[in-house]
Amino acid sequence: MGGDVRVLVERLYREHGSDLEARLFRITGNHADAIELTQETFARMLQIKDMDAIRDPRAYMFTIGVNLAVERVRQRRGRTTIDISDPLLEPELPHDACPEEQIDNAESIAEVRAVLAELPARCRAAFYLKHGWGMSYEEIARHLGVSKETVKKDLSRVILHCRRRLGSK
């Protein structure tokens, strides 16, 4: 069985390793981190005892890699809490909140996401990178392949749109 895992992981690496590395670079903004996290992902894949229990090994591999990258970015930024504006994570409600508060929080999250979904993709991406990942205008511009001024305009558009649609709730 161990040989089967190794063969599958080697195939995943050949077929999808560069895609994974590119995705991890987009998340971390750092080539060295992307390479290291790609290697860590495949090292973890090699530790899987029962590969047959995984329905989609490629998706599982990407999940491992993205989770490692998210953790790396949080460590670098000194963040330890989950931000609801993070597009890679499901909202996590406080465990000590009463059921009514949890429902209110979930409804608020859904409302904000619906309003953000009305915006162009680049505006949403700029918003998530700024408020979800804490990136600077320069980092966002580099990630999106636009100017810093365009990032500022996109973020202003998001704020204006949210104010119009959400009011002062």
C-alpha cells in the first residue's frame, strides 16, 4: 500500500505540482514560501495511510497546500483569528455565542457576501486581499497586475457600494 501512495503522490506532483505552487504563490506572495509549502504539502500527502479513503486526491492536495499557505500568511502578519472576509475560509462563529447571536452573525455574513458578490471580481479580490489578508496597496497591485492607483479606486468603489447597499446597519 505504501508504494501505491508514493506512486499516486508522484503522479500528483508531476501533473499538478506547478499549479499548486502557483496557487500558493498567489496566496503568500513569496516564491520561496510557495516552493517550501508545495514540498510540505507533498510530504504530508506521503504520510497518508489510506489513500483509497480520499475521494479526490487532487482536491485534498490543494486543500492541504492552501491551509498551509493561509497559516504561513497569518504567522507572518501576526494574525491568529479567522476573518470572515477571507474567501478561502468558511465563517467561524464564536462557540460561546448564544444561538440567536450565531444566527444574527451568520445572516450578517451572508448579507455582506451577497453585496460583495454584486461587485466586479477585481474589486472583490482587492477587498479580500486588503481586509482578509492585510496586504498593502502595493502587494495587492502586484498580485492583481494593476497599478496602486487602480487598487485604491477599486477599494473606494467597494466602500461606496457597501455603504449604499448596507446603509449604516
